[in-house]
Amino acid sequence: MDCLCTNNCNASLNQSEVKLILEKAVVPEHSVLFMQAMSGGTAFMAGPYLFIVSNKLLMAVGYPVTGSYDPEGFDKAIKEAQKQTRARDCIAISPSIPARLRPYLQEIDQYYILPAKNAIPKGMERFTKRAAASLRVEEDKEFTPAHKRLWAEFVGRTPLAPNVRRLYEGTESLFPDNSKLILLNAWDENNELAACLLLDLAPGSFLSYILGAHSKNNYTPYAADLLFKEMISIARREGKDYIHLGLGVNKGIKRFKTKWGGFPSLPYQMAVWEEDVPLSGKELLQIMAPVQGQPMSKQQLFMEKMSNERPFKMLWEIEKNDKQSWIGGSAHFFRYSFDSSFRKLFEKVDTVIFEGPLDQVSLDQVNSLGKNPEPNTPRIIDYLNEKEIRSLERAVIGLPNLWKGLLNSKNPDIPDVPYYLSKTRPWMAFFSIWSSFLRRNGWHQSVDLEAWQIAREMNKIVFGMEIISEQIDTLESIPVQRIVNFFKECHRWKAYIKQHEDAYLKGNLTKMMGTSAEFPSRTEMVINRRDEIFLHRMLPYIEKGRCAVFVGSAHMLNLEKMISDAGFKIEKCKNIP
């Protein structure tokens, strides 16, 4: 088996080898510099096939740089590359997966291309002119905070395969070093980023459309179409034969690509598997060696983790046409973890859906807005007298004789109650003060955030049913007077959380809601209005099956019947994962 590189098969490529691969490239994954930058790994050749290794992850690109594709030859190259790298986790893409790896086949699709010389469809010319009237298009290489917000918004609301999601999450690390990548931006009249495409100019004969996103928070009709037209102009300017549009992914993306004249060009299959790699002598010694300075043994750490875990009982099973899904009542704050239950549940599903995105960028957006109200925004402090403020401080911080010492300790969990009451939006004051009270009483967990993180860690498709702007509208709808009334009842909070905790752990929805009728966010606007939206947006996924949905527990009061009325069998889970 001939090898393009002159060194060992796992040696990094030299400049002439990289140049040859780019000249012969037929798929976006042949863009060596981009793949190395995105993965943080090293590219090498085994036979006519490109490989990228990063830590113990090996990616095999089964589209030969020279010659024609041979499944057996590709499998032989994979075995050689795996032997050289000792990689455990392996991904292979190719026109057809070798017979040995077919049990691990996870995805079948097609690559789409668009000839650069194709005329712009007449209908699209009209739409792009409308978008151009209110948008400013630019080519740039700077990934700004606006790009980070757009990417987070798009990933948070869009069902994406885990490998595609990782591309979005890794985009920022690509700039400014990779000179052949450009960002094609569409800025609106408020200088907000309405849409963006990430393009790769490195391959010799084509331009790669790597990623794209459009905003619903800063929505401009046909913004993505305008950028698509500009991308075609760039391909012509750069002398490219065609534009590589990537995979079909789903019907909506296929429709977008084909309406511009794109068509399938190459078959695509992906296999993911784990190799059984014996541990080396050095690795065995590292495992057996004691950890210096470790305060607790592994057994102690395990016991501590288990003592903070409980089975997740606020869970319903949904079934229709022999296809199963699950829906859970979540909580923003709680005392206990449900780690083991979530991991067992997520082994049965492909997709995990939440009310909205819970990535850090989205959370930071909400936090920033809450702390920067407009001058005419009501302030909670105007509705409380001095005695009520002192009572609230005692509930959240503790006894007055301890207060000064705690503040001097600079403990980040000690909130500045007057600040939140006087300087932030009402809902920000409510959630900040309430969550501080809960942390002081041992509630350091978040049910929905824990589920979000575990689902992403387990490489599930994860997204939110609402975008940030919709969630902000919901927060803004919480009546100020309900927040004020809740703060005035702070002397009842300890009894409230005890009843809430007991009911939640037992999965007793009725009893739990009975303890929270006057909770500030239990309003028709926050709960009932959104139930219809949630049902509409989750239906395609629960009909397909192998889906887990998480909504605030209060939504289950209506959703249980609504899901049943939609033709599903829904019942409380008896065998908790």
C-alpha cells in the first residue's frame, strides 16, 4: 500500500504534502489545516487516505486523495493508522463503510455541490434584493462576541448532530490563524448580526460552505439567502469550479441547498466505534499508583456522590405506534443530583429537548439583560418598606450578628440584596435572591442544567424549544406584585422548600403544585400559554420516538392531558431509570 507521505504513517504532513492534498481535495474534510485546527490534532496519510488523530480519537477520511475508493483498502489503512496511534475512539467517513465496520454505521447522507458558474435563480434575485436593502454584508476574519451570541442562539434552538454541534462550538478557536477561512457577515441597521456563513477557501477546486446561522432574535427576512448569493460571487472571484455545500442533514437544509441549484454528488456514510486497545505498562502503572494529596479514596468519593443522588421520579413515559419517548418535570434549583437516572434514561434516546438553551453564552445574555434595565423599569425596592427589606435580608443571609462577618468574608454566595432590589429587573431580583436563599439551604443543584450537561456529554442531539428572546418575554411577563408578595412571605420559605423537596422526590406533581400556587412564575402567561407552544414543538420528536423532553414541572399539569389528547399513551414511569 503506497503512502503519500515519506515519513511514518502517523507523522505530521509537510507543506508539499498538504499542498497536494488540497489540490486533489474532493470533500471538505480534505482541508487539512482546517481539520487540524478544529480538532486540535495531527493529520497524516496511510495509503491514499487522510487521517486526523487527536488524543485517543482517530478520524478516517475514506475519500482517496489519489486513485479510486476501495473498501478493503480503506479498512487496511484504518487498521494501520489505529495500530500506529493506539486510538480507542474511531470515526470513519467514506462512500461506503467497509464490511467489518457496518455494525457501527450511524449515518447515511450525501454531499451536495453547486457549480460556481450556475446562474442565480430568478426568484432568489428578488428575495436577496429585499434583504440587501436593510443589511450590510462584509467578509471578515474576526469572531466577535456578536458571532458567539449568534452561534449560541442557533445551536440552542436547532437539533444538531453532536459532531456538527462541536463544529459550531470550536469555531472561535480557528481565528485568526487560519488565513483561508472567512466569515461572511450580514449586519442589520442596528449593527446586530442577522446571519453569518463560515467559508473555507483552501481546497483547490472548490469553496467549502462549512457552517451557517441566522438569528431569530435579530431577524431579517432572507438574510441567509443574501449571504448565499455573496458566497457564489466569492467562489467565482476565487476561480473555484464549484461550491461544496456539505451534507443534506435534513429536509429543511436540503430544500435550502437545492433551491439554489445544489445537487447530490457523493454518497456519505459514517461509522463510530471503539477499539479494544490493551493498556501499556506505563498506563497500568499510572492507574495503580496512589494519587498524592488526595483527601478521599475513590470509594469515599463514590459514597459521597451517591449520598447526594436520588432516583428521578418526576418522569412520564410516552408511547405511540410502539415508539417510546419520555417527558420529565424539571426544576431550575434543587438539593439533589439525578445523575445516574439521567444517564440510564439517555441511553434509550437520541434527542433531548429543553424549554430553552442552557449553554453559558445564553445564560450570560439573560444575566446581562437582567442587570441592565431601562430607566423606566419598575424596581422591587419601591414596593417594600425598610422592615420588609431587613426581613428579606435575614432570610437570605442569616442572623444580623453574623451578617457583617459573612460579608467581610467575601463569600460569592452572599448576595447584595439592596442592589438586586434597586438596580435590576424585577425577575432578575427574584431569581437572584431566591437562588441565594436556596444555596444557603443546601440547594446547589439544577435539574435541567444537570440533564443538559449530561446529554451533551453523552453526545445526544440537544436543543431548546424556545429562543432567548421568547424566554425573556416570559420573564418580563411575571407580575411585579407577585414577586413583591413572595418576598413579603419570606418567613415561610423554609417550610415551602421542605414541602416542595418531599413532593418532588416522590414524583407527586399534585402535592408539589399545591405548595407553590403563589410562586411568582406560576402564571397563565408563564405556564398555560407556553404549553401549546411546547406541545407543537415537541410533537415531531416524540412521534419519532427515542426522545426525552424536560419542561418545568408546573407545565405537566396541562401537558399530560394535552399529550394524551394528541393520541399518545402517557403514564407515570413505574420503573425509574
